Amino acid sequence: MTNPMVWTAVERDGFVEEVQAMRRRVLDNILLMRCRDNEAGSRWPARCGVRSQLLQMVHGRTDETVRPPTTLSALARLTEGGYVGRADGQALHEAYAFLRTMEHRIQMFQLRRTHVVPSDEESLRRLGRSMGFLRDPVAELDRQWAHHRREVRRLHERLFYRPLLTAVAQISSDEARLSPGAAKERLAALGYLDPAAALRHLEELTAGVSRTAAIQRTLLPAMLGWFADAPDPDAGLLGFRWISETLGATHWYLRLLRDEGEAAHRMARMLATSRYATDLLRREPEGVALLGEEGLAPLSGELIAREMHSSRGTKEGRAGCSGCDPGDQETRVAADQCGGSLRV
């Protein structure tokens, strides 16, 4: 009775927004728990499952073979159906099995319902030995845990975004290749309101065998994810295409985005959040270089108000300076507002 509602949920109005809101709540709670647990000397492991389930729901709508209720069985069916590459499916299977086993070993000690990785040496040694690491359990546990967390982040990019590129770019790949129709469905499920236009932008950015196209294919999996996490992914991708067409031939633009990950992240969030900021970058695209600088932070409301007040006073002062006697009091006040412009 419930199956039809489960597997048609992606077609429901507001489904994508609901999933994104759910993911934000999960991340906010993880951040809150991490802060609390850090005070107690514990660590919160990175968890990411919403998008894996979303992948199953997108393709399970039309393919009943990928509908098993258990995670590893569903992953196996997605791999057999070609929605996930074989190597990626195996790596994700291993990461899931390791992290789930680690979670169970933590909970078995004193039978506590917890998801927090301990930080004290004795607990880590006990946990490492329970995972089968006998020579140096703490170091080996840390190494394996870090490895699988990196793999999960990398695989999410590969599973969701790189197949989109192979659907539009004429490049050889042993990854799962999506049809244009499946690529549109995936983009729609990730929050892109005009999937057809998004595919056109991807095709323009990644087509060909030039070095620029190759770098774009490296950047776009992460960029697409950052766009999807922002309020307006369609505007973000369109703005990225505009700026890339303007600056793509420069020697520094793609190198900045490729080598300075924070710059690419800032740019994606800006383009997909503010059309005003996008218009500013379109008029002055060299401003992208500022995004790679260290120490960038949003201005406080108080500082913005002070700057606007100062700017307003400067304009008023300059308007009142012309034709004034530099010796009278009004002119001296205007000079102060102009920041000394009368002396210049």
C-alpha cells in the first residue's frame, strides 16, 4: 500500500526542498552535538546518508530492482544496474561496512546508544582492538577512519555529479554513464529547476579535449554539489558559465579555482545565493581573484551600516563643497565629511 507513495515521492511538489531542509537539520544537529561532545573530550564521526537514499529514490521510481530496503542490498542493485560504477560501488560498500561496524563496536561497550567516537587513549585502544587492529590499534583505527571518511566524500561527488558530466561530454569513461533523461531526473532531484538548461551549461563547460575543459570536468563535481546546497543552483551554474567564458582564457582563473579549494567554494556559494553579487562579478570578473585571499569574512551589520553612513556623508559633503569659501565654517565641515577632498 505504501510503495506507490514511496517511489513517487520525488515527483511531489516541494520534495527537493524538504530533503534539503532535512539535510540541513542533520548537519546542524551534528554540529551542535560536536560542539557539546568536544567539551567532554569526544569526537563526532562524519555521517552522510541522505543523498545515498536520494539516489535510490530517483532511480527506484522506474526501476523496481533497486528498491531493497537494506542499504547494502540497495547499493548492490544500483551497481548491477549501472547507476553506480563497479569500483565505486565496492568502495562505498567497504566504507559503509567499516563505519557501521565501528558504530556497533562503540555501542556494544556498556550497551550505550551513542554515535560519538571516544577520544581517550584507553577507549580508543579498546575500540581499535575490537575492530581487529592488534599491533597499534589507536593509530590504525585513526588511519582507517580518516581513509573511509575521505572515500565517502569523494564517492558522493562521483556518484552524483561526475556521471552528469559523462552524459553531456564526449569523453571516455569507465564510470556509470547516464542517459540525458536520467541526467535531467538527477538534476531535478538535486534542486535544479531547469535541468535541460543545466545540462546545456555543463555541455558548454566540459565539451572538447582542451586543457580548460579537462580542468572544468575536475572542478564541476564539487561545484555542482555546492550549487545544489545553496538557494538557487540554476543561477549559480549559469553565473559560473558566464564568468568562465569571460575568464577561461586567462592564466590564473582556473588555476585559482583548482588549487585554492576555498576560492571555488566561496564562488559557488556566492553565485548560487546572490544575483546581485553575480552581476557585480560579471561587470568586474577580475574580482574573482579576491575570493582566494585569506581572512575573508562577512562584514557585520554594524560595520556595513557605519560604512554606508560614511559613504552617504562623503557624497553629501562633496555635493556641498563646490563653490564654497574654504575659510568658512560650513566648508570646513564639508571638508571633514569629504575626507580631505577639498585639500586635494
